[in-house]
Amino acid sequence: MIYCHSMQEAAELLKVLSAPARLDILILLSENEELNINKLAAMMKLSTATVSLHIKKLVDAGLVQVRSTTAKHGMQKFCSLKEEKLVIDLISSSRLESKVMRTAEIRIGQYTNYEISPTCVIATANEVIGEFDDIRYFSYSNRYDAAFLCFGRGFLEYSLPNLLNIGEKPIELQLSFEISSEAPGCNEHFPSDIYFQINGVDLGFWTSPGDFGEKRGYLTPKWHSLGLNQYGLLKFLIINEKGTYIDGNTKISDVTVDQLGICYQSKIDFRISSPETARQPGGLSLFGRGFGNYDQDIVFTMRV
């Protein structure tokens, strides 16, 4: 998901989308998992040169991704959507400037508490830590370098940095992470209800649609075989004065940031879980830097 915090931040992106041909390309790609440029040109009744120029603009804007492959008649370029959502905060510049935003990034292996059960694995960008389906390796010290982890049931808890100064209180908390289900083997249609808590307060849940292992993640290392978790979906968990949301537009509970009671001295413990008691207990996978489709770990933002 692309998240623009203001109209000013979205200006260049909106300029790219102002061309009808580029909107047509996005619509075609939304209806097809992947299309090569020749096929797009034929469907749009445009030259390949013209379509290539439009594709370059969409790639530069972060909306489309292109992979090249060798075919019988030379190289072919296949295009697909890079993002599933675009969210823009319609906030005036003056209001935005009155708010301070502070951000920190937490490694996915930096959890402070956990309780999990198989199927499970934890890996750095270079290798699996230990062996598959052995929870002992989640306690090893090199877990701090983890770029990928998954488990069938249980929870991870992270101690988030308190970014407040004396006298301040947050008006919004944001957490972004790349996430998917954890199916035995690979199953792209394997729903999982994933729950969130801060300081023991239940924030609600989001349902992951599946465990994506049929197509290689753009950052996933070659040694991590197809058929294993390759990438997730980039999700934003947002808690503000109106409630708790996924991706800014899907409300998952009425819990507000004030109900968390966070001040500059507070601890901030974030728990993410796939409980056995969920209606759809499908596990979870987390992707960090060097794995998946997004080069990030867990990004935590406070708006003050």
C-alpha cells in the first residue's frame, strides 16, 4: 500500500495518474496477475513504445513492477501491480505542519516475548536459523538478524520505543509491516485471523487472505525455494481519536489512542497473534528487510 500523508505528498503520484492510458493499464493489471508489454499494447491498441513509456512512469511512481525473462524471440518484460491500495490523507498543509511525526523501525526478530507452535521457521537473509518446525531457534541470539519468520499458532510481542517528550501525548499511532498467513506447505487461499494488542488492550483483527508462495518475492533470496512463503501484503495498523483501522479505511474496533493511556513514561508493548481460538486460525508470516516485496521491518510512527 502507498500511504501519502497529505495532498502535497501525493501531488506527483496524482500527476502520473492523470493520464487516462495509465489508468487503463492499472485496470488491466488489476484484472490480470501479470501481462507482458506486447499483450498490453495489443489490448489497448497502442504501440509497444507508447505503452513502455507509460509503464516507466508507473514504475517510477511505485505502482507497477516489471520483471524481465528470456523467451524464444529475446527478452520479454512482464508487468504486474506493485501495490494493492493507495491512501491519501486529505489534510491541509497548515494542519499537517502543526503535528509532529516521529518514526522508528523495529527488526522483526527483536521481539521481547513469544509463545508459538509449528509449523514454524525463522531465517536471516542468508540462511535458516536452525531447522524448520523447531521453536527452540526462536530463542537463539541471531534471531535479531531475522528477515523472515512464521508460525502456525501463538504470538510475538515487541517493546516499541516511546518517542514522546515530557508533557506530550500521541494523537495517532501507526504500525506498518509485511504479513501473510502460514499454511502447511503453500496455499494462497488460506485465510488467517490475525489479532493485535497494545499494552494488553485488544485492538481487533485483520484477516490475511493466504500464504503466498507460488511467485517469488522481489527481495526474497534465491535459496528460499518457491513453495515456501515468498512475500506478504504491506498493512498499516492505525490507532487515532476515532478508532483503530487497517490501511486507514477499514475500521476494526472502536478503541482510540486515548484509551491506551500512553504518556512519555509509558511502556508500549505491541502483540501480534494467531490464536487457536480464532474463527480462522491460519498462522502468520512476517517479512523484514531482505525478504518479501517491501524493504522494511516493522515501522512504528507516532503523530504528536
